[in-house]
Amino acid sequence: MKRILIIEDQISIAELLKDYLEINNFQVVIKNNGREGLEDALQADYDLILLDLMLPDIDGFEVCKKIRKKKIVPILIISALGEDIDKIRGLGLGADDYISKPFSPNELVARVKAHLNRFDRLTGKEEKDRHKIQIKNLTINKQSRQIFLDNKEIAFTTKEFEILNFLASHPNIVFSKEQIYDHIWGDDSYGDIATIAVHIKKIRDKIEKDPQKPRFIDTLWGSGYRFNA
């Protein structure tokens, strides 16, 4: 899920943008002044930043300048300052786009998607992301066959990795024990499908904060298992 930082002091506008972006499956964080927004932008990893210019503490021009010195991330300025000189200055400091207020939220979301797609193509991130599943604080790297929880690698056996990868690659779909067994071990294998329950328990012990109340893998009694996205 793409993460977006909104640095905007008008709470009503920030919340409106957050609602529209979350409807479109983005994860959104809001900061209401320039200093907090700059600190968060430099410390955390975001896929795109929406930046107002008229901010308390530090104005948007200075925030943009300092972010661009340290980070390569799309920055979209949103501002009531609609003069050409302001647009030229903002773009000159490294912003990728300039959107004047008032604006259409749907148009802004469309521009966000366009800039994210363009950035992914230019950096090759789009190709890399095909080999990675990121859900909440869990990361599955299909190429290196590694599992990370809160950015810390967790050791998995081959079958544990294959089961988790299979379920996570088909989120919100229920698979029976027989379907999972056939996919992982193959149609021609003969064994005890009870091994699936054993493997699921081991996986939960490794990735769930409370294995008795799992967030990632649900058990649907009589049906099978489902990975929650």
C-alpha cells in the first residue's frame, strides 16, 4: 500500500484529501505545520508528499527545499498562492507539480496516481514491487524468499514460506486445506493434510502479535484459511 504524507495546516482540507486518498487505497499521514511535516518527511519513508506553501513555523518553500536535498520522492505542492512566480519558485526548488486551490479532489487523486506511476517507472520500483508483497507491517520478498516483520527478518522453512506466500498472493480468498496442500505439495503427493494446520500454527507464531487472535490468517471453520489484506 502506497504511503502519502500531507503537510497542510487547514485541517478541513487535509481531512478531505485523506478521505479521498484512503478511498483509493492509500495510507495517509497528516502533519499540520511545517516543522513537524519536515521532520516526518525526513525520518519516515513515503511514496509521495502533498505540501501546502503557507504553513506555520516553516513555509512550504523551505520544507520542499530541505526534503529535496535528502530525499528522492514525488512532491506535489497544493497552495492558494496561484501567481506564476510562486509556481516557478516551487517547481524550481524540486516540486514535481503545482496544484492551485481550490481544486477538485478527484483531479488531485488522479495526479497523485499519475506521479506515482511515473516515479515507479523511472526508478524501476514498479518491477521490484511485482516481487514483493507489503501488507501492514509484513513484507514478503518473493525473489529472495525472505519474510520481514517490522523490517526485521523472520526465519521461515521452505514450506512455511510457500504457504504464506500463496495465501498472501491471493488475499481475502478462502482456501481449503486440500487446496493449499495440492498447491504446495502437488496433486500427485500423498500425505496427511493435517500438516497444513501445523504449518499455519507455526506461521502464526512467527508473524502474529497474538497467535490466538490473528490479524493476518483467519481460520474459517469447515472452510479453510483466508489471508486478510
